Amino acid sequence: MELELDAVSVAGIVHDVSLSAGSGEVVGIVGPNGSGKSTTLRCVYRALKPSGGAVLLDGRDLLSVPLRESARRMAALTQDSHVEFDFTVAEVVAMGRLPHKSAFDRDTARDRELVASALRRVDVVHLAARSFLTLSGGERQRVLIARALVQEPDVLVLDEPTNHLDIKHQLDVLALVRGVGVTVLTVLHDLNLAAAYCDRIHVLDGGRVVAGGKPADVLTPSLVLAVFGVHAHLVSHPTSGAPQLLFEHPEVPS
């Protein structure tokens, strides 16, 4: 499924943002704090209505899609995802099946298998019976990713999916996201993770897209200095060949 943002604007924050994620692509949005990344994603998962432009799913304006249908086709992991009540981890993950059910449907054997599979994939099987409210930030993040996977979406929208995770689980989660095979639009702060796991990257600065394309073409030292205010040296990863950046503060003498 193709996701497209066509000149999306939010008054005073985001200005004419146009980008796309083709079927099965992992597309990243990067940029400094306050550049409009999360606001852009909120327009995609319908927490915010754009003041201009449109979000399109396979060419169809998302605002014309019934909410229940869009919930089946798109799953979102947001910065403000939270669970207030004392549910177990397994119960939280099972909530991802709700868009596929009517009000009185019981869980099916397939529902239970999907939940069990998602728990395994994000390495939280051992937490299944634990209260979600007792988990660490990293554990909660993995559980919420499992909930999104159980939803069986065509599109995943992820706002900082590696937030709170240790390095092993950062790599695990991004490798999992790449392997799911659905269309992914994700905001990432870590430029090296974005370069390693995204097919394409779009850079936001001041609410506008200032660059877009393959990571090696976009993450140039001149762009990193202009947008992020740091010097960067571009190297290739010794095994994967992915572009990687080595940073230094601009005031540190070379």
C-alpha cells in the first residue's frame, strides 16, 4: 500500500510537506527538535487534521476513509501512547485486534496465536502476565510495538520506535520493522539508525522538507551542519556498507 503526503500543512508548524512511502518501503523522517516531525505524523494517523494538503492511501484521501477502516489498514506507535488501566501485557497486545472485531466478539484461536507471535517477536513473552503499569519504559515500548503488529496493518506509522530501548532492542525492533513487509513511515532521532534501516530519508527543518532521497545522498556533511549544527564525517559501515556519520561539535578544533 502506498502512503503519500501531498503538500500537508499545519498552520504555523508544518508547511507544504510532500513525501511518499511506496508499498513495502521503510521511509524515515529526521530533523532537529521542533522541526515538525511528530506533527507531520499526527496528520498521518488522524490525530490532527491538516490545515492544507492531504494524506493519501493508495491515492484515496485519508479523511474520506471511515475511521474503522483506517484503523484496520494503519497502525500507529505514538510518542504519547499510554495505557491508564491495570491490564496485563498480553491484554494490551490483544487490543490490537479490536479494529477487526465487533463489540461482542470473543478472541479466536487466531487472535491468540497472533498475540503469542507478536510477544515472541519483540522478546516480551516472559512479561505476558505482568501488569503493563509495572514495566520499564523500554519494556512498554516493545509491548506497544507488539500491539501494532497484532493489528496486521498495511501501513505502520512509528514516532520514535527506538525510544527508551537499549541498543540491542533498538536493532532488534528496526530489523523487525524492516522484515514485516508493510509500508513504514517512521520518525527517528538517530541519524545512523535511519541510514542503516530506511530505504529513503526526508529531512525536516523549520516545518519544511529540505532534502529527501537515499540515505547516502541525503546525509551529507554539509546538510548535517546546516540542519543540525554539527560537523559530520561520512563513512561506510565495515560490514553492511550502510552510510554512517561520525560527529564532532563545531567548536572542537579539528
